[in-house]
Amino acid sequence: AQTVTQSQPEMSVQEAETVTLSCTYDTSESDYYLFWYKQPPSRQMILVIRQEAYKQQNATENRFSVNFQKAAKSFSLKISDSQLGDAAMYFCAYRSAQKSNSGYALNFGKGTSLLVTP
Amino acid sequence: DSGVTQTPKHLITATGQRVTLRCSPRSGDLSVYWYQQSLDQGLQFLIQYYNGEERAKGNILERFSAQQFPDLHSELNLSSLELGDSALYFCASRLGTGGNTGELFFGEGSRLTVL
């Protein structure tokens, strides 16, 4: 199974500043999807942004953008103008474009806890 | 609100017992996924159902089973519970089962505590 690694267990950012969360993955596939999910204290998993591997352009959703480096198998999330409401656990996830034993289930990293300070 | 409903939100039980977690997917979604989130293992995929049929299996223990009913709601049955089964169990749904058939939407999870 593909491995997703988030090397930063915790990160801290000041309000209005920018922070980048790291994610690397291991795969031999050429076609796949990558995601960032946010899990606030309410614990519900919320999709933040997604990237198709065949697209060279980095995905952007308002203050959230990614830096997708396919050759390096890296998929970092940049949060600009951080807000108190951004404080949460952030999970990077991988989904194959081809069916495997686990179907098309998401493979998650262990997560990065983001603290936003006033 | 994702549209995915899970009950109960919290459950406390004893070792050796059996519990059932319920999930109602978003309206129109045919695929249901179950995940277990624990501190040491992170988010682990358990099992997927599509339109009533099992489609994929992940790291699901033999003591666990699931099913999806004709009205598309799903239940995850956990039996002979052990302390290590204490975790947050998520249900997620999406429209289809293929590689690019809709995003995965998660419920709020069911927090299981085994004492």
C-alpha cells in the first residue's frame, strides 16, 4: 500500500502569517489523487483541497494552496493569512486512480496538529 | 454539515461486549467507507460497501463486520471488544466506487471507549 508521511507532528503559526505543512508519499503509480483534510476539535474530517497527479498546475482554494512536486513525491499545503479557525489537525491523503485491494480508499498520513496563536 | 450521519456519537462499553455503529450516507451516495482513527495507528481504512455489496477490505479485524442495507445505510459491528478497539470510527460516503467518482464526505464519527 502507498505510504503517506507527514514529518511534522505539530506546527505553530501566528494569526495572519503563512505556514506550510509537509507531506511526502511513496508510490509507483503515475496516476493518482492527493488530498488535504482538516479535522477541527469537532472531529469531522473536512476536505480542504485536492490535486490530480496528471495536472501540473498546483491547486488553490482561497487561502489554501499546494506545492505538488510529482518527481519528488511531495505535496505540501500552504495556508496564507492564517486565522484562528484554521487551528486543527491536518491530514494528507493519497488515493490511487487504479483499483487495488483496498478499492479506491484514501491512505492517510498521521497528521499535523496546527496551532494558531493570536 | 457533510450530510453523513453517524450514531451514536459516543459509546462506552466493556471488554467482551458487542456494539453496532450506524451510518447514513449523503443523499444519493452509493459508496460507504468505514475508517478507524486511533492515536497510535492514525486513520485506517476498514471496509467499503457499494450499493449493498462489499467492494474492498482494509485492515479490518475478523471480530468486526459490516453491511449496507437496501436503503444504503450501513452498520459496523464490533464484537468481543478489547481495550485496543477504543477509537473514533468514521463513516464516509461518496457517489460512486470508481477512481474519480466524487469526493469522500465524512461523518462526525462515533467515539468508542472500551473499559
